[in-house]
Amino acid sequence: ITNDIAAGLRTPMAEADRLKRLCGCALGRMVADDEDIEVPGVGGQKPRRTPRRVLSDIIEPRVEEIFAVVRKRIEDTGMLEQLSAGVVLTGGAVLLEGTTELAEEVLGMPVRIGFPNGVRGITQLVHGPQYATGVGLVKYGAQAIAEAHARAATPASSMMRMTAAAKKIAAEDERARAEEAPKSSSKLWEWLKAAF
């Protein structure tokens, strides 16, 4: 997307990325005709005013193509009919205005943005969808480590430990959801130590 913007608006990559994040929209019909943006020039050229719709016209086809590929891959697995509840989008690109609406159109199913949950102590640092996959992988790894330790014990105590570990993780997730006040970011280290 950023490459398309840089080429289409003839602006440096860093500026194309900034325009994407601040002014971008994945669905052209959501942009008013009278909205303009300032596009920095390349190589000392002066900035110029361009309709925001032009930026959207660059972004929309690429995002549509991405979701068409996703739909095709889902179809190829034979899972399309089994996803009646829809899909969850993660990653920083889903913050682009109009992304969920376009995804619903192309995928033909409900779409929502996924946020990390069950995180305590560092919620303000990893709250956005751009962190959802990373947080999920860390939690999955922590659970896998706990289960591996449980399997290493005797068979009878192994099941009891796995059950206890699962209950502990579920209780921690529940407590994290109940907490609303943000915690200090200094707890990041303690959280990572506890996870591993």
C-alpha cells in the first residue's frame, strides 16, 4: 500500500506511510469530495494539495486485492461456509479507515478488529490491534511451556498440573478483563518473566 502511494503521489516512502496512516481510507465512498491533503514533494519540490479521494483511489484497489486473495485462500481450504461468525482482523493496517467495511464486502461475512485481551500490567503498551498477534503468540508460548512442564511430570500429576495451569490462565484472563485502570509500564519485565 505504501509503495503504491509513493508511486501514485510521487512522494517519498516515509511521507507515503505517514499519509496512509493519517489520511488514508480503504473505501473511497467514505471520503468527502471537498477533502484535500498536502502531499510533500520529492527532491526539493514544493508540497502540493491533492484531493483525499486520490489517496483513497490508490489505497482501495490494493486493499480489495488483499482481501480477494484472503477470500480465495479461505475458499481453497473449504472453510468459507464454516466461518459464519466472520473473521477477526489484526495488525496495524486494520486501523486504516474503511478497512473493516471493505473486508466485509469482499469476504462476504462479518468482520471485526481484534484487540489483545487477557493482558495485565502493560495494557496501555499493547492495546491496539497491531499488537494482537504478538500478544497472542506470547500467551500461546507461555501456555505451551506450562503444558510441557506438566507432561514431564508423572502421568497422574501431569493432568492435575495441566488443569491447574489452564485454570490459572483462565483466571488471569478474567482478572485482566475486569481491570479497567491502566497499570504502570514498568511491569513489562515482570510480565515477560512470568510468561516464560
